[in-house]
Amino acid sequence: MKSPAFEYVRAESVADAMSAYAEADGDAVYLSGGHSVVPSLALRLQAPALLIDLSNIAALSGISLHDGWLRIGAMTRHVQALKDPLIAAHAPLFTAAAPFVAHPAIRNRGTLGGSLAHADPASEFPAAAVAMRAELEIASSQGIRRVPADDFFVDIYETAIEPGEVLQAIHVPSPVAGQVIGFDEIARRRGDYAMVGAAVQAVSRGSGLEDVSIALFSVGNHPVRARKAQAALTGRMIDADAIADAQAALEDDLDPPDDPQFPASMRLHLARVLLGRVLANLEAVA
Amino acid sequence: MTSTDHIGQSHRRENALRHLAGRGRFVTDLALPRMVHAAFVRSPMAKGKIVELDVSAAAEAPGVVRVFTAETLNPICAPWTGTLDHFAGMKSAPQNMLAEGQVLWAGHPVAMILAHSRAEAEDACELVLLDIEDEEAVVDGDAALVEGTPLVSEGIDSNLCFRTVLETPGLDEAFANAAHVVEDSFTFGRHTAVTLEPRAVVADFDPSTGQLTVHHGTQTPYQFQDVYAHQFGLPDNKVRVIAPDVGGSFGMKLHVYNEEMAVVAASLKLGRPVRFVADRLESFVSDVHARDHRVSARMAMDAQGTILAMDVDDMTQIGAISTYPRTSVAEGNQVIRLMGAPYTMPDYRGRLSVVFQNKVQTSQYRAVGHPIACAVTEALVDRAAEQLDLDPIEIRQRNLVADDAYPHVSATGYQFEKLSHHAALAKLREIMGYDALRAEQAELRKQGIYRGIGIASFVEITNPGAAFYGVGGARVSAQDGAIVRLTPSGEVHCAISVTEQGQGTETIIAQVVADQLGVTPDQVKVTTGDTDTTPSGGATWACRGAGIGGETALRAGRRLQAQILAIAGAVLQAEPATLALAGGTVVDKATGKERITLAEIGRIATYRPDTLPEGCDNSLTAVQHFAPTGYPFDFTNGIQASHVEVDIETGVTRLLKHWVVEDCGRIINPLLVDEQIRGGVVQGLGPAFFEECMYDDMGQMTNASLADYLVPMAGEMPDIEIAHIETPTLDTILGAKGVGEAGTAAAGAAAMNAVNDALRPMGARISQTPMTPLRILTALGHV
Ligand SMILES: Cc1cc2nc3c(=O)[nH]c(=O)nc-3n(C[C@H](O)[C@H](O)[C@H](O)COP(=O)(O)OP(=O)(O)OC[C@H]3O[C@@H](n4cnc5c(N)ncnc54)[C@H](O)[C@@H]3O)c2cc1C
């Protein structure tokens, strides 16, 4: 379990990083927290010639508010999602998700950008990003673009980031009055990747729920927006009937993978149970 | 006892601070001059013929020193065969270091690369051209026995390794007359030890002296001294095995492995140090696995719920080859002999079939056989209670052997000197607040919260004599030895053959010796784990450190005590019988008055022996070996309870609490005894809920990494409350029995009973481990 030899460079700017990538003819891997990259090297799942360390790039760090959006630098560590007051106030689903992500040692190093770029289908932060309708800021040689989270997650370990591009920041719209959230997962052990997880956000008005946003994870190749369940809840007060309708709608929303160790029927069952529990425990955040 | 000042008291593990301070010294830490690193090319397939093996490119790779294949390495090592004579008729293929012609499991080592670094050796592994013609792998034990199934290997003529039956004459009649019969089939998932420190070895052969030194992270250095001497044709006094700090072993580190043998062979060939440290991935496909059993069992009762008999059929799946030198049959053998052991049950039939398949070999792992026998017995006892509408405590009260009915012989022939099942049951009931828990359970069920309470009585085999292996022809030492000496300054040193793997052996030995010599444990330095500096012995296997090692130390200490008192008598012109040792001095036995310090005895005997009277022996070193006599084993007993909550919607079980009442005879160190029990319980709960080596139908292990193989973690483990009964064995002066396996023996059984108790209102039941959410949801009909 020793990685093959590789070269290492620490980039000082995004431009630096992208040119190093180009010079290596693409035989390079960006390194942020390293908690997915380094194990994959040790397991010899990949053997790039060059590792480009992003951790020193100023443009990738920092957490700040602009025009009703929170900009979270890609290098922001998991532990900051857990502790930073700006994230707690303006991207509360990241804060709610953070305790479920691995263990303290990993949260100290792992980054939000790395988690989203890695796009593990069982990962918590990608689903939180989808549920919060975050936008991802991607730098390429052509310039900078913002991609909605719904379009960002393409497939298993695959995102809208093209080879050589750098994820710079995550933009999250600030909560509006009446906003409620819920996050939970079912895992074999504390800190494990989820068997099934759910991130929910909505706006609670006197007349019922509006702007319902539900992202389930570990139920498909990437976080899945449960559109039918969202529709089933829209305009309704949360009660047993509404929850049951949302649960029933998951049948159409989800097409989980089937595996003898984890049959599709079990994922669907757990997703229903979990969604029901999250909906019954929504918390006001604004 | 001379003094019981320290025996019976909690003393912190002597090496704990050193380890905490980062001063541990493990084989993994060792770097010797000119040392090379080994990596192995392993078979990617579960079974096949090697049609091509070309190592020429690897041999040319950067940093590579040598490449070995079976052809170039195996001839210097005699093959070994994992059979024992007392398992009549058992067979297994002979083995050697690197696969010869045929590969027998995915992970079987085929070639060995030696390089200046492990990374370079791994790089070179990728350059080896290995072409294997795939053969149909045998992956299932039941299928292995079906006519027409291919053989697991060319070295055997049947996939059946061993079969035996134990039967009492009254068995059929007992079932015929039974008022009630309960039955079930059980499947136990294969799992493995996952020690914190993986297997590690540095072999260093010096051709100029003919000396082989092997630094080996093992629990049985003397056994490996003997194995290396025999297999490589060396005199055993030229083989030194040193086991320094060892990061856990649990039985996994006493088997002969291809890799360790190959490392020794390579050092012999190269005349330089060779190092191998298994990484996690190769640990999963080369460390022994354990407890891959399918059991069908029935139990007969009379109308009052008295257990009349059990009828058990165990099929054990052991992988491709039986392990050496203790075999892969010992586990199944213990399974069928431990069934029903706590109960008066007069009749019994146990059938055992031990079957090969193309997987990693299985063998002894902490609590060998106990968890299986205990889970089956206790599950049937609970089912009987349910059928007879008896409380689980009540049915056990009716059937446990009475505390005053010893000696007792079990239906399977085990002899019990004296056990305390009823006292343990009563204490358990009290410490767990059983009645209140039952009331709470009933109340919570009304709210849709499903909690379960599970109980499991057990016996544990400890202090084994030669009956385990020696009688079968295995060169496995059943005795131990100690050298105790008084230093010239009056301090004490003890070199002993029992070993330390983190369980605190050295600490309890110091306590025992201290009490014989009237000093404090911190005045006793204990050396273990080096065949050149300690006497030969069994070291650590089964449960023997306290019971056998402790008795050895006690007797050695007493021998030295007599020598010291003889010298003191000569110096003081007093009868030695009127003197005693206390507080670091020789005292007058009657008055306790100090006569002369140990330092003074050391000084005189060492520097001024000329002042001793003519003929006075100045030896301050005592040697003592001890082999258990009397009962073939000292059985211990105990009872465990598990309290769980099953989320019946998700199948996830939360472990709320665990209790253990245990009787290990005389307790030398309560703190370390409790540590042993807690660790053991966790190793029992792991496979009950999480741990399983999963294979696909091609014989590939599909979860062979710590990302996918789930070990129990602190967050999931319950608080474990422990209480004791103390029934010393009369076979020794010390009276201690073993405790290392007690926790593991019954934790899973108690947990399975607890989960089934929780599921009872839904009419669901589970009899397969690990009890995963999938299996629980399946039992509940949700999947
Ligand atoms: C034991 C363990 C348990 C874990 N448990 C969980 C868990 O429960 N849930 C969970 O979600 N995760 C878990 N993780 C994963 C952990 O959170 C990862 O660290 C994280 O997913 C990736 O973040 P990173 O900063 O470590 O990224 P890295 O490993 O450095 O990078 C990950 C990938 O993203 C790319 N990348 C990184 N940053 C950028 C960027 N700015 N632009 C473009 N590409 C980029 C890299 O090239 C790489 O391909 C666990 C990890 C470990 C080791």
C-alpha cells in the first residue's frame, strides 16, 4: 500500500495550478485535503505523474457574504462547516451535515471543495449543496462560470468540472424568512458513509410549505432531487398525510442501484423511513 | 501465600505510559543495516494453474535486489502439513512458501520481491507477468461436499478435511421422550482479527556465525524458534526469535504463514536482513479468518423445561489448507464439545464436518469455538423458554449445574473442577436490575420502541495442558519457565516465557513475584519475548498467562525466596525458617523486625561471597518450570447480558448496555481482568453486528479493506459493567484461571438473544451473524 512515485508542486494561484496541469499533459491530480486522493494513490487506483497542491491559493479560501449569497472558498475545511458562524447562519445544511462526515481527524483536513469535486454518491456535502440550491464557481482557461448544483453532479465521481478546471468556491443563497431545514442519514457506524441520507430545505408559510427542496444521497449515482416528493409537499402543512404522500412519491423519484448486499428495495424502504423522520423534525433557521 | 499485598490489587499496565509516550518498539519500527523489504505478488484468482510466471522485468526494476519464485525459494524449506494425530483421519495438503503450480485462494503468494524500499518492491510487483489458467473455485462448504464438485486443491482427494461424531448412548431416547423440542439453523459470518499492528517480521541471518535472528510480532516466539529450526534444518540454539512490543495478536499471530517463512528463507539465501510488514489489504487475504460455521441444532426438554439433550451438526468452512501447527480443526472440535456446557443436560450428539474451499484459511482466533457453541446453546435455551412460557432467567436457574454439584462432567466429556453458574446468575440479575428492565421494556413497547434483553451463560477453557495439541503430536509447549534473580543491589528481575501483547502479562508477573519476595511490583523488572534470554515455554495461547505463567512465576519466586533466606540465615546465624521477606528486607518471621536488607544480601553474595560460611550457596538466581497437572483444563464460567434497541424501521440496532459476571478464579489484577473482559466483549460484539469477510461466487473477498470491513468502534459500543465471583482452582498454589477469552465467548450470544427478544412482538427472528440492518429488515419482511 505504497503509492507509486510522483512529482509534487504547490500552486500559488489558480492560474499557476491550471498551467501546471496543462504542462503535465493532464497526467496530474489536484490535491486539496487529500483524504480521498491520498488513499487512492496508496491503493494504486491512480498513478498521476504530478500532484498539484491547491492549499496555498488565496482565492480558494475565505468565507464571506455578497448580495445575499455566502461565498465559501473551496479549501474551507469540513471542521469549519461545523464551527463557522457565517456558515451556520447562511448555509445551515452544511453545518447540519458536517457531524455526519467522517471523524474529527478527517474533518480537520478534508475540504468542502474536495468533497464536492470528488462527488462520492454517498457523501453528505454534495446533497446539502443540492438541497440549498448552491452554485459552484469553476475556473477554466476561458474564465469563471457558475454552475447550479443540480447541473454540477453528473455521475458517480463525475461533475461539471472538466479536466484541468478548478473549483474555486461554493455560493449558497442566504435563508429567507420561514426557512426550515432537516438533515439526517442512516449509517452502519457513526462517521461512515451513509446507507441512505436526506437533506431537506423549505420555506414554511402560514398556508403551508413553499420552495421545497429535497436531496437524497446514497440512492443513486449522485445526489438525487426528489421532485415528486417536493411537489407532494408544496402548499401543504406538514402532517402525517403530507409525509405519507411524500414518502409514497419516492417510488417515482428514485431508481436505486441493486446489489445483493444492499438491494434496491432496501434503499427505497430506508429512503422513505428517513424522509419521513426528517420531515417530522424540520427546524426553523430564519 | 507468603504475602498477598499486591496480588489482588489493581496496578496500571506497566507498558501503558511507555506506549502513550511513543516509546513503544514494535517490529514495524525496526530498521537494520542492509535491510531489504519484501512485497509479494499474489494470485488474483481463487483457483487456477500457473501457466506463466515471468519475473525478469521485475528483477531489473529500480531498487530491486532479488526476486524469488517457488522454484528458487521453496527448496530450502521443508513443506509443512497442518494435521494432528488426535483428529483421527484428518487430512490437508502439504504447503510451502510460494504457490507451486496451483493457486488456491485469491491472495495466495506466488512470487516475492526484495527491494531497497517497500514502495520499489510494490512497483516491481506490477512488472511481474503472471498468467493463471482459471479453474472453477469451490466457494461454498455445502457445495464442496456434493458429488462432482471439483477438488479445492490437487493435494487432497476429497474436500472433506475431517469428520467426527460425539454421542452419548441415551440421545435417541431423550428426544423420543421429550415433551418439547426446539430447533434452528444458524449461520456465522467469517471474520478476522484486525490487529492494530499487522503481521510483521524482520529476519536476519548472519552466515559468518550461522545465527538466525527473527524479530517477529508473534505471541509464541518459542514455537517459531522450533518451526524455523525444523523447517530450515538449523539447530534451535542458533535460532533466536525476538517478539518485542506486539500490537495485538488474539491467536492470529501464532500460525505459520507463507510470508514469514519466505522472509526467513530469503534472509538465509541473501545473508542480510529482510523485512515484511503486511499492509491492510494483504492482511485481509493472508491473516487467518475464523468462525465460518453453519450449524443446525435441536434441543429436547421435559415438561418442566429441564434440558434433556442437544443434537448438533456443525459444518465448518476452513479455506484451502489447514493451518500449521495447530490445524483448522481445533475450532470446530471445540464448537461441538462446548455445546450445552453450563447445563446439567445428560445427553448429546455433536457432528462435525470440516470442509475445504478456495478461500483464506481459517483457524484459532480469540475464544476459539466458544462464541459459536454459546450462541447456538443460548439461542435454543431462549427458544425453549419461549415455548414453555418461562422467563429466560427461570429456565437457566432450572438447568445450570448447581454450584455445589462439583466435580461435574459435561455430556461432551469436559471435566469441571468447580464453577459458580448460579452465583453468577444471581449477581447478574442484581447488577442489571433485571426486573426493572423487563418492566421498562413492556412500557416502551406500547410506544413502539423495541428493546431486547439477552442472556448467555458460558464456560471458558483455560490453563490448557498438553491435551490440546501435544497429544496430537504438535510441538506446542504446554509448560512455561521463569528465571528470577536478585540483583547485586537487591532489586528483582524476572525473565519468563509467557508474553506480552498489550494484555498486561508483565504487570501481573511482577505482582506475583513481588509478593513472593516482599518487594513492590515496580522493583521487579520483567523480560519477555526473547528466546535467547527467557526460558522456553508455551507463551500466549488459549488462556494461560495468568494461570500457568503466574504459577510459574510464583514457584520461581518462592525458590529464590528460599535461596535468599538461606544466605540470610548464614549471614545472621539464624534458622532460615525463622526468617521471612517483607518491605524489601529480611525480617524476623515472628516479630516482623527488620534483620537485613535485600540490598545487603545482594552485595554480600555478589561482592563478598568470601564472607559466607564454607559451603553456603551464593546463588541469587532461581529457575523454575511449571506444567499444569490435575484437570486437563481449568474451566472458568460466567454469564453475560445485552440490552439493545432495534429500530424496526431501519434494522439498525443500538447497543444500550452490556453486563458480565465472570469467575476466573483468583484475580491477580482487577483492573487488567476488567480490561480483558471489556476488550473481549467488543471482539464478540464486532462479529455479531459488523464484522464479516464477504466473498462473491468467484471466491473474491469483496470487502477486503477497512473502508468496507466494519470493525466495531467506540461510538457503537455500549458501556460494559463487570462483576466477579472468585472460585480459585485448587490445582495450583496461585489459584488463578484464564480470563482473556471470556468476554468474546458469550457477548455475541447475549446480543443475538437480545435482538430476538426485541423482535419477538413482530414474530420475527434472526439466526445469522452479523445481524446487519439488511438481515434484520429481511427478518421483519421489509425487504
Ligand atoms: C476514513 C475516511 C472516512 C470518510 N468518511 C466520509 C464520510 O462519511 N462522508 C464524506 O462525504 N466523506 C468522507 N470521507 C471523505 C473526506 O471527506 C474527503 O476528504 C473528501 O470527500 C474529499 O475532500 P478532500 O479535501 O480530502 O479532497 P482531495 O482528496 O484532496 O480531493 C478529492 C478529489 O477532488 C479533486 N479536487 C479537490 N479540490 C479540487 C478543486 N478545488 N478543484 C477541482 N478539483 C478538486 C481532487 O483532484 C480529487 O480528485 C472520508 C475519508 C476518509 C479517509
